[in-house]
Amino acid sequence: MKKTWTTRVSQNLQSLDQEDQLKRETNALYTMLSGMVGADKLILKAGKLEALTLLRSRKPEERVLGLQRVIYENPAIVETPALEDIPTVLQELYDELADQTARRAVEDSIERKVAEKMQEKHEEYIMEVKRQLVKEQGGPESPQTLKKFAQLEKMKCQKLNRSAMDILRPQSLDEIVGQEAGVQALMAKLASPYPQHMIIYGPPGVGKTTAARLALEAAKKLKQSAFHAEAPFVEVDGTTLRWDPRETTNPLLGSVHDPIYQGAKRDLVDGSVPEPKPGLVTEAHSGILFIDEIGELDLHLQSKLLKVLEDKNVKFDSAYYDSSDSQVPQYIRKLFEEGAPADFVLIGATTCAPEEINPALRSRCTSVFFEPLTSAHIEEIAAGAAVKLEAKLESGVARTISEYTTEGRQAVNLVSDAFGLALYRQAESDSKEIIISREIVMDSLRSGRHSPNAPQKNTEGEACGRVFGLGVSGYHGGVLEIEAISFPARQPGKGAIRFNETAGSMARDSVFNAAAVIRRITGEDLQDYDLHVNVIGGGRIDGPSAGLAVVIALISAIKDWPVRQNVAVTGEVSLQGYVRPVGGIPEKIYGARLSGMPVVLVPQENKDDVPKVPDGMQVIPVATVEEALPWFFGETAAELVQKRNKVS
């Protein structure tokens, strides 16, 4: 009996200890929850969940039930846990609180970052609003910027007068001197409803650029013209036009500015949208693209230009372009998907010969040739410039200017220089009339170190061993003075021939061809003479065109026959004595005219190349050396040659 009572007491004590332990754990959990939520908020939350009475109970089972309702936020939990289940329930509540604490920490971190971003955007928005308000209320001006603006406005009001070229430049096609045929050909190609691409060939300073610009203005006024009233004229210099092979820059065709490296517009950069930049070909759309010195344009760029001429469109491409991006503006989408329009007429100008131009480009363009200006043209240009400057040229001044230049632009500049000098010298006088005298012009020429462009040749009389040949340099012809002298060979049959190397290898070959022709015609063997042939001034002869001149000079030297000095000649000589055709006939005749040569002999096969010959000048076609001899040696020498041929 005593043992049973002792056992019961022991069990009761264990039960009391277990209940006390559960109360402590329950109180600890309650304290933890109160610390996390806050005592006031915990009471309010427990009241809403009908758990306040349970939390205040002294029974651990009821307090645990109250904690379940609060932690799970579920008032529908009504089953009171048994005393032996409380440790398991408390462990579940601990785990739930740990999950809620971790989740709340993550949520707080996210909310904090969201709040920071919102604050940043809010500040940017506030700054943007402030900038907008500043613009609306007065703009971004400061005293310093306003001062600089005032200085610019003051400079804008203080202008010099127009430059001389603004006044002297032709204002209509009728004012372009000496290029009637070229202007007519230019207008014929632009006046059509189907205008053509073209290249204008000609020497510098004869009006190629001005003619192209004025031709467009004239074409706009024609009914059948393809150009509308606002058709643009875009001018660029081929010598300065450069591009990047990586296509990052191409001012002629256009390029794409990517949003990262090349700084597209800010609104496009934010959306990573590339920005196409159309080039000059698009700017010239429906008008004319004029490329001066087109022969100097980069060959790769020429090839790309030819592609544009065919497609009449410029395509753009970029790795940054996304056709599915809804943020791409319409104009950028259209440029990438359809390209930029480039339907224009190309006019190139060059001082190069046609064969020096890229064949692919040349084949797509028709040719227009502007001729070198004659002395009469230069005189007319000089006189017209003086009229525009409201000055008076003394007699002979225009003629003097024509002796020092063959370019219209330079003639105008010389008149302008002389005009300024005349004004300076008349500054202290009372005379209102501005007179440009020959003395003033010569002073201007000397100060500019100008020299006569084509010195007049002495065409009077006769001279042994001296003949005037003709050569071409660019678009200008000139007179070459060829001389020869002979001496008996030191040993018969072992004579030598010398010829200055600077004249060119083909000109040297002409000397040896001449030896065979002379022996056949005159019977003289040049091996019996020591001969020296020279081109005075070291002039270079391109090609065999000096053959006939060399034959005449050598015949004169070995036969001691005087040569008439009023005749110039060009032509290749074959071994049979025929005069073969050569190139550059118009330019050579032009050069002979500038030098005052009254008679020019050309090959018979070049007679169709002879331009209109001015009064006082003769152009004689010859087929053989025998036909040319009388023009140099007279009938007596020609008869001697004919007799020699009959005897042989």
C-alpha cells in the first residue's frame, strides 16, 4: 500500500514538471511572437482571430491553440491539442515562424530596393520637370551664354562686302564664254524627260562646275524637264571625300550610328536603337549630285556609288536593329527595311583624260567635253569682269591678260587683283572712274610671279635644222622647238646619233625611223654623219607624234636646207614614208594658235579631227613625207627629192 502511494506521488510530480516545462516553452514562444509583431499589434491581431482569451488562459493547451490561430492567422482552428502533443505542435509553430521571418526578410529587401528605385526615378522625374520649367520660363541661359550670344549677333551684323567671285561668277548660261558646244551638250542631256548621268571633261578654270549648276536651273524651267522647282544641287569634291571601310562613316552614301559606340540620339540610346544617317546621295534625291574631280574618288567608293546608281536606293544594316522591337521609330524602321531613296543625276567633272577614268564609271556616264579657252575668249572674259566691277580697261589690257593665262577663273582673278590695285592708287585722287591700265596689270602680274603661258614664236624667215613640232599636256597643246645639227663622221660609216633622253623613249625611236626614211628619200646614209637632235626646253614628247618634225630637222641639218619657221607639224612617220595619224589634234592646233603659228600640217587620216579653224590660220593634211617637204623647203627642195627618187 505504501509503495503504491509513493509511485503515485512520483508520477504526479513528473506530470507537474512536464506541465511546467510546457508552460515555459509556450511563454517563450509567446514572447518571441510578441517581439516580432509587437505587443499592441499582437493583441489586436489575436482579438480579430478570436484568440485573445486563449492566449490569456493558464492552461498550456488553450494557450497553444491561441498561438496556432495567431501564427497561422486562421480562426477556424478549434481543436485543442492534447498535452502530450504540445511539444510536436510547438516545433511546428517554431518552423512556421522561421519561414515567416525568412520570407519577411526577403520581402523587406525587395521592398527596400523597389523603394530606392522609385526614389531614384522620382528624383529624375523631378529634375526633368525642373528642366522643363526652366526652359518654359527662360531657357538654360546664363549671363555668360547671353554675352557670347550677343557677341555672335554683333559679328553677324558686321559683314564685309561680297567676294569678287560672287560678283564675277556667271549668272546664266549665256555668260559662260567659249563653251557653246559643251553647254549645248550638257543641256541636251538634262532637258530630256529622261536625264542622263554624265562626266564633263576639260581643263581647269573653264566653267565646268558653274555650267552644271546653271544648267539645272535652266532645266527646271522647261516643261518636259524631269526636275521639279525645288530639285537640289549637291556639290562635293572627290579629292576630299573620304570614308571608313568599316562603314562607321560614309558621308557620300550614308552610315549607321550604333547606340553604344557612336552616340545615337539619347532617346534611341536608352532603347538600344541604331540610327541610320543618310548621305549626300539621299540629299541629292530628285536633283543633281555634282562630284568635282571625280577621277580622284576612291575606287571602292566609286564601286559603291555605281551600285546606288543602279538601285536608286541605299540599304542600311546593323546588328543592333531588331525588327520585332516595338520601340523602333517608324522612320528608322522604314530606312532599315526599305532603304533611303537616292534617285538623282550624277554629274562628274574632271581634268583627267577619259582613259584615266574608271571604265565601269565611264560606261554608265555620257561624255561632255569643255574646250580650252582661246586668247579671244580670255579677252572677252576679262572685259566682262571689268564691266561687272564697274571699271574700265585701257586698250590692250585684255590682250595682255590673255597672254598670261588660259583659264577663265584666273583671268577673272587677275582683273580683280588689278581692280584692287587701281582702287588703292586712286584712293587719294578725286577721280570716281576706275581705270585699269596696262601698267597696273603688269604690276599685278609681277607681284603674283606670273609668266606668259604660251610665248609667241618667231615665225619670220628660215633657219637650218630647226622645226616646230606639236605636243599635248593634259587638255592644252603646245609648240615644241626641235633642232638638229650634223657633222661629218670622224670615220666614214661610223657616225653617231645623240638624242636627249628627257624627250621620251618613243621620241628617240622616231629618230631611228627617220634615218631609214631619209635614206630612202634623199639617198643620204646617216651613218656618215655625227648627229645631235634636241628638244629645246627639255620638253617631253608622249608617243611617236614628233616623227615628221624629226625627219624635217634631220634633212635640213644634213642637206643644209633652210626650214620655213611659220609652219608647225605633227604626225608619226612609218618606214615607208607615210604620215600616220596621232592623237590630240584639237589641242595641238589650239597650242599652235596660241603661239602664233599660221600653218599647221597634220596627218591626212586626222583631217576629220580638225576643229573649226579661225581666220588667218591654215591646217594642211598630208599623207606622205614627200607631200610635206614643199611646205618646209619650198618647191626647189621638193623637186630635188623627186628627181632623186626617179633616178633611184
